[in-house]
Amino acid sequence: MQQLNIRFIQIPRWQIALGAGLLIALLLTLFILALGIFFLVLPIFLIGGALAYFFGGRALKTRPTPNDRVLEVDYRVIEPERLDKDRNGGSS
């Protein structure tokens, strides 16, 4: 049977604190960089969106025709007697 050798290493607290501090500084730097890029690109998107909104985008605008408001449906007329019969559970 094979024996498993486990070796524990101890890292001093100051090294853990230094690593955590460096990690926090790196994350904060990346956050500030991403925020700066966002604020640099945001006005470009806002101006482009406003221009597309006011001066038309890629979609062609068509004028509505009178038939655009007409709904074509199939319907059937139900007699009031049948409606009452269905409401009462089918027995009358």
C-alpha cells in the first residue's frame, strides 16, 4: 500500500496581508480603468444614439395605409338561450 505524504507550509501573516493588499490594489486599479473607459465611450454612444434617433436609423419608415387598422377575424353568433344554458351547467 502506498503512503501519502502531506507537507504543510506556513505563510507568515505579513505575506498574506501584503498579498491581499496587492490584490485589492489591482482590483481597484482595474475598476478605475474600466470606469474611465466607460466615461470615455459613453458620450460617443449618446451622441450616436441621438443622431440615429433624430435623423433616422437603418429602418425605412413607411406610411401607414388605411388597411393597417383593419382586423380580419372569424366569429360566430351565440344565441342568448344557449349562453344561459352553458352558464347553468348545461341543465335546464
